Amino acid sequence: MVNGNRILSIGEVAKRSGVAISTIHFYESKGLITSTRNASNHRQYPSVVLRYIAIIRVAQRTGMTLEEIQKTLSAYQAGAKLNENEWKTLAAEWQAGINQRIKRLERLRDELDNCIGCGCLSLKECPLRNPKDKLAEKGPGPQILERP
């Protein structure tokens, strides 16, 4: 125990979190979680790391990038348990991004409906149709789906 937190080996973290040891190493290399070393130079983690890994995995499932997750988590003391106000702030920030993703996914779902059956993007009623490449003037990428 350190500061009232149970200390876990990397194997315990992997078993309890359900992620591979290589994933734990990867998260650590990206600055998403931290460890200390014991006298034998083995990684050890405070038990709160399990919460961080759960947060990371849920955020990834919503489509957030590791960079977005790291940026948000870096605002808090590494390895510290988030208090209620910190969690509300983090959640509010992520909810805005999730709502944007939902909007884009709904648009994609609704606008692909007419052309997904045959896969031909030359249909006149297809919402993704881009005659004479007019959308190139607006910049690269999927301009129709990224509109406000």
C-alpha cells in the first residue's frame, strides 16, 4: 500500500482490467497511465489505474483517439482519483465530442440509405454525389458528411 492505495503488478492490472500487458505498456508510453518501479525494477501501479484503463477503453469505443483522451487526462494529476467536479468537467467535454460523432453517424446513416444497396455512387439522388468534383473547392476530405 502506498498512500492508502493498493499497489498492483502489471500482471494483476492486465488480469483485472482485461487488457493485454502490451496494451498497458502502450498506454503508459502514450502518457495515459503511469507506474513506478520497485526495488527489482518491476513496474507497479496504484489500484486507481484500473479506473483510468476503464475510462480509456470506454472513450476509445466512442471513437475518441488516444490523443484526445491523453489531452483530457493530462489536465489532471497523473494517477490521482478524479473527484466529482473533475469527473463532471471531463464528462461535459467528452459529451460534446460524442454528440458531434452521433450527429455525423446519423447523417452518414441517413444519407447512405439511397445508394448503399447497389454501391454505385453515380445515382442522381445519392446525397454523396459530387458532380464535376465541385466539393474539391471546399478542401480535402468528406466535405458533405463534415458540413455543419
